[in-house]
Amino acid sequence: MLRLACAALAGTAVEFYDFFVYGTAAALVLGPLFFPTFSPVAGTLAAFGTFAVGFVARPLGSVLFGHIGDRHGRRPVLVASLLLTGASTVAVGCVPTYASIGTAAPVLLLVLRFLQGLGLGGEWGGAVLLTAEHAPADRRGLWSSFPQIGPALGFVLANGVMLALSATLSDAQFASWGWRVPFWAAGVLAAAGLWLRSSLAESPRFLELREHARVPLAEVVRDHWRLVLLTGGALAVGYALFYAVTTWSLAYATERLGVNRTVMLACIMAAVVVKGALTPLAAVLSDRYGRRPLCLAGCAAAAVWMFPMIALLSTGEPLLMFLGFLVALIAFVTMFGVIAAYLPELYEPRVRCTGAAVGYNLGGVLGGALTPIVATAVADRSGQVPWGVAAYLTGIALLSLGCFALLPETRRVGVAAAEPEPATS
């Protein structure tokens, strides 16, 4: 289990590195390089628009790779998704800017971002199911949390490279070629991830199935549409919270508050490191007390903390901004440290790869794709403190809280059965 979980963690770290490095670049440099005819705010909005395309592609990737996972096994998904995401990320680092090829530059950026999202949409389901379906029932939360540490590790790697380049290069060097280096590094990381995954065993739950779904998506839509909508709505707050902290706040603080780019990256990275370290703790608590109670607690904490977080961000003081980000990400990990065990337990085995991945990535469209765009637009119309952003995030948190309240508890249910207990208030 340890070897399997570490391989899943390494793969998700590499794939989320690819995804996050684009978000950081969108916040810092892609606007003026690929949309130079726009105003600064419009350029940032356009860059975040290409960022959002990756989230729109993720549910499509979960359908494509979920079909493969439910028909042919979880293991092939891990290899194919990693190859697609790694190759498209390296290609982003090679795209000429608007000054060189005109409008073809943002179009290429858009296409490659779509392919990134397509690959990541398949990655999560394959990695999580392989660990969840191998894990013993009483420790499923703990072992399934390993892939959930991957996003934090990938974010730290992506922003660590950006931070090092930002601190050592001049603004002109960073804008000229420095921002491309993290994208090129994705090729090395993808090769390492493929090597780690080359000898993984197939999921025992998949091998035990007597009959596989012919068209998994059709079964999910017909028999589990309500569950997919509830899980997508429930997870929206996690995505909104994470990308408000890691992407929107980076652009807002550097452009509107004049905070040094290196300082902002350091504040965000420190909060994400703590978030990653606390992920196994949330998972262990879910093995003891249940998945749903932790999700409800994290959601409620997020709803309460949005206005204080925006107030602390608006000070421009590093320690206060770090505190705001830290509490927000603790609320986040209370939910998302549990999700890797919770979602597989909600869906029956024959459509689990498709259902769990579609629900998970639908939350990304609702919360992750729109948040940087909406927050940037709202902040541009706000006064000194963007309270409208806080109101928007609080609204998403309340929506997700209602969705979690309608989902059942699953802790005592084996992933082989996946018939959850009735929901209790």
C-alpha cells in the first residue's frame, strides 16, 4: 500500500504541477505577453479566461478517461493522462508570444490549456480509485489521502521554480524567457512519474467485476445524475477557495496593492505547505468520525472566514495575508483531505471511475474556472477592499454546504458495495 500510495502521490504531484504552473504564469505574465492590446485588467481577465478553459476540459477528460477506466482498468488511465498533460505543458513553454506570431499565439495557448485540462480530468479518478480500491476499509481515508497531497506538492514545486526565477532574474529576463523554464521542466517530471507508475498492479475491485459498463457515462447520467450534481456543487467551494488564494490573490496583490511578486509567492506557498501537511490528519479523522461531518465542518468554516480573509489580504502585510490564506486552506483541506475516500464510496464499482471523476471535475468548472475571472472583475469595480469577492466566495460556500448536507455518510460502506447509508441531519 505504501508503494502504491507513493506512486499515486508522485503522479498527481506531476500533473498538478503542470496545471498550477499555468495559473501562476497567467497571474504574472501571460496577459501582457499574449494579450498586449488589452488594458492591464482586461489582459489579466483574458489570461484567466485561457486558465478557465482547462477546467472546462476536465469533465470531458473525466468522461474520456473514465470510460477507459471503467471498461479497461484504472492503470491505463494513469499512464495516458500523464503523457497527455506532460506533453501539452512542455508545448506551452514553446509557444511564441503575440509579438512574434500575432493572434495565433493566444489560440495555441488555448488549445494546449484545453489538452492540459483533458489529461488532468482523467488523472484524479485513476489515481484515487487505484488507492481507494486497494486500501483496507478501516484505513481507506488515510491511504486515499496520498493522491490528495499531490496537488499541494505540485503547487509548491511549480511556485518554487517561479519564485526562484523571480528572485534571480530581472523583470525583462523573466518576461522574455524565464517564465518558460517551469513549463519545460514538466517533461522531466512526467518521465519520472511514468517510471514510478510502470509497475503498478491493477485495482482488485476492477478485476472482481463480472460485467463492466458498456457505456459508463450513459449509466451515470441515467442512474446517478442527482449524485453527480450534488458532488459537483459540494466540491465547488473547495476549488473557489483554493484558486482565490493561489491565483486571483496573486494577481490582485501584485497589480493592485503593489506587493512584491516574490513576497506573494512565498506567502501563498507557505500556506499551501501547511495545507499539504494536514491532509493525512483530515483523512484519519474521517476514518474515525466519518466523511460527511468533516466536509460540513470545512464548508461552514469557509463560509465564516471569507470576509476576514479578504480584509487581511487588503492590508498588503505579508504575515496578515499568510494568516488569511492559512485559515482558508485549513478549511479547504478539512473537506478535500476526505474527498478521495468519500467519492469512490458514493458510486457503484462498475461506473465509479466515470462518476467520481465527473463529479469531482464538475466542481472545478463551478468553482475553479469562474473564480479568478469573477473575482478580478468584481475587484476592479470595488473600492479599496473588494468585499464583493468575499460575498461571492461566501455564496459558493453556502451552496456547497447545502449540497454536502444532502449527501449520505459512507464511512462504514465498503467500496465493493457502495450503497451508502441514508443521510442524517
